[in-house]
Amino acid sequence: MAGESRGRSYSRNPLHSFIPAKVKNILVVAVGMDGKVETSNQRNHWDKTYQSTSDFFGHEPSEFGMGAMRTFVANGAKKILELGCGQGRDAIHFLKHGMEVAAFDYSETCVNQLMERAKKMGLDKGLTASVSDLRKGIPLPDESVDACFSHMFFTMHLSEKELAFIFNECHRVLKHGGINIYSVRNVNDPHYRKGKHHGEDMWENPMGFVVHFFSLEKVQRLAVGYDLLYTKEFDDPSPPFTKKLYEVVLLKP
Ligand SMILES: C[S@@+](CC[C@H](N)C(=O)[O-])C[C@H]1O[C@@H](n2cnc3c(N)ncnc32)[C@H](O)[C@@H]1O
């Protein structure tokens, strides 16, 4: 599985060559002593947002999700875990292509919307969609999925300690040779360091969502136990505004 993605070869990405020698001091404001952040407001905010519209990010699959789908096919992946699935624009695409999808989100509204949409399209057989706050762990057995996928989930209101825990959970549930493909907003994004600061590298955007912005050092720090295969910056034009993201591919050896 290692070495192949979207018809091109992976090379071990010499990320360290991009890392500035001077690492910034991190100011911790809203993160508690236990490294946990209070996110119940964010959960309500996502839930209300999804109640007000059935297609917040659109119904079409994201470019990122379509690329990931090609990688799954190229690598023979069949059972996909999606973290922070939202209303399921990418989950539906994976189901259409015959994948089995275990999708999680902490908003009950969007999980219900995804299940209803999949049912209407006759795609619900391959889908398990569950409401779950993933900071508490991933409710799946060890080594039970071929790939983890998430589009803009790790970039949510999650402290680095919580992120490290969830990355470790993904590692636990992935089979050996499985990949973890994720996207996160990065430090070149127009909203980086704008709005209210919520500790670490988290800022509240004009829509009231708290976003965790990733540097390449953070990508590397969070790759514990994985081979970091690939990192690329890309623009995501999906509504409501264009974002600067990193695409990251990790391999569980
Ligand atoms: C930026 S949205 C992306 C949604 C979807 N991946 C997409 O691209 O259409 C992030 C999603 O993560 C979910 N989320 C945030 N924190 C979470 C947590 N701790 N546990 C589970 N889901 C969470 C939100 O409810 C939201 O649906």
C-alpha cells in the first residue's frame, strides 16, 4: 500500500527541511490544565447550523474526498472510517463507489441527515453513522478499518493533547498498512490569527466556529507511530469561503 496515491508515487516527504529553526512559544489561553477544551458551545453551534440548512458544504463531494476515493481504490481499501462526517457529502460518494463507511460526528442533526439521505439513495446498507464525541475515543475494535478519512475534522476546536489522543485512536483501529488521510486548515489561511483567540493555534472565525490551524511542525508532531507519507497545501473553494488546507497522508506500518 505504501508508495502509491492518485496515480503517483509517494516519497518520504523531507518535511523537516521546511521547518523553521525557531519554534514559536505557544500561549495557552482557553485550554485547561488537563489539556482539554470546552466545546459544548461548538457542538450546539454545528448542530444549529445543520438544522438551518441541509447542505452547508454543498451536496457534491469535495475535491479532497474524490481524491481520497481514488487512493482507496488504488490501495484496495474497502472499509472506511470517516471522522467529523458532517452532512455526508464525502461519505455518500464513498458509498456510491461500493465502500463500507463508518461515519461519526458529534452533531445528531447531521448524522440523521446523512442516514436519511443515504436511505433515500438506496446506499444505507454500507453505512453505519453514529453520534459520537470523538474526544472520548473511536467506538470501533482494534485493526478493524482499512483507511481513516477526515476533511476539516482535526482542524476543529481540539487541543493538541486531544488531537494526539484521536490520532492514536485512528492508529489503533487501522489495520497494518492502512492509511489515515486528513485535511486541516493551515497557518497560511486568511483566518489564521484573526478573531477571538481560544488558546494554542485556535481562533474563532467570523461565523463563530473555532478553528485549529496547523503548521508543518504540528503535522509532524502528530504523526507519532505513523509513517508520514505526503503533505501538500491546497485551496478548498467549497462554501462559504476559500480555505488554505494541508492534505496529509499517514501510513500505519
Ligand atoms: C468543518 S466540518 C466538516 C464536515 C465534513 N467533513 C465536510 O467536509 O463536509 C467539521 C465537523 O466535525 C464535527 N466535529 C467537531 N468536533 C467534533 C468532535 N469532538 N467529535 C465529533 N465530531 C466533531 C462537527 O460537528 C462538523 O460536522
